[in-house]
Amino acid sequence: DAKTTQPNSMESNEEEPVHLPCNHSTISGTDYIHWYRQLPSQGPEYVIHGLTSNVNNRMASLAIAEDRKSSTLILHRATLRDAAVYYCILRGSGGGADGLTFGKGTHLIIQP
Amino acid sequence: DGGITQSPKYLFRKEGQNVTLSCEQNLNHDAMYWYRQDPGQGLRLIYYSQIVNDFQKGDIAEGYSVSREKKESFPLTVTSAQKNPTAFYLCASSTGAGRNYGYTFGSGTRLTVV
């Protein structure tokens, strides 16, 4: 799986939008961009994924750059429950394992 | 509701003992995975299985063993050969092995060696 780069931490205020960036300059044409989040002492939770076009679901939006070398997870109106570690992952054909490789992610802090 | 059940939530083991972590899913997913997470770190893949009776080593398989006798179950054994087994263990499943499929994770088992 190709490598992604995310800021170690970000801080935002409750009820404001949050934009979480992810750089993936070595992405291949067939890699999907996945986002997961993990609350303390819990397993990661799927948030959203996409290939080329921007994607929306009930949790978030995913904006993918035209060259696909970066993407942004958008939480439209952050709540305290959105405080978590957010992982940006590329799911591709690299390696023998089809499993996802998780980096350290971005620790999102929400201020009331 | 469908999901993944990991048990127990907390597990204590004496040095030199083997211990087995349970992972059961009722999502009818073909693929299942085991990850290890250390404090402040990301997830590292231990083993994965894409079909029953078949499994493959991940990045850190040494000191671990698995079996996949049923589609629903993928237990992980932490053997005495694992030098530093204290960690948070996560099981996951996926409906397919393609890139367009997301993963469902269990709530994890925290293993402590005493």
C-alpha cells in the first residue's frame, strides 16, 4: 500500500466544519482512498472512501484533488463525539497482504 | 445487528503461556484480519484470511498463529514465542478482497502480560 502523510494533530471548535488533509503523492491509478476513525480504546470505524470523484455520506464528505495526490476529509459540523484519531489509507495492490496499512493518523481535538 | 465480536475485552497472561483471542463475525464476510496496536501507534497486520481454510502472514506474524475452520470465526493465538505480546488486538472483516471494499472492526482485546 502506498504511503500517506497526515498532520499529527488538529484542533477545532464544536459546531464548526473540520477539514482533515491527507497527502498521497505516490498514489497509483487504481488505489482507493479510505478514511477511518478510532475512538479511544475502540476499533477503527469506517468513515468514507473514494477513487476519483468527491464522495458524500451521512458522516462526512471526501474531496479528492484532481491529480489525486491529496484528499481532504470534511466534517461539516463537528461535535464532541467526532474527537478521535482519523486515518487516511490507500487501498491498493501493494504487498502480499490485501489488508490496510495504518499510519499514526491525525488526532482531532474538538473544543466545546 | 451484524458485526464483529471480540472476546474477552481484557486478558491477562503470565509469561510463557499461550493465549487465544476470539473473533466472530455474522456479516457473511469472506475476508478476516488480525491487527496489533501499540500505544500511540498505528495498526500493524498480523495475519489475514480471504477464504475458509486459508490464511496468510502479515507484517508481524512471528509468535502468532491463526486458524480459519469456519467462515464466521478467526481465532488468534499469541504464543510464548511472542517476545512483547502486551498490546491492543483488533480483528476486522471485509466482504471482499477488492480495493472498493471497506472494513468492519471489532472492539478489540487488550492483552497484558503479567
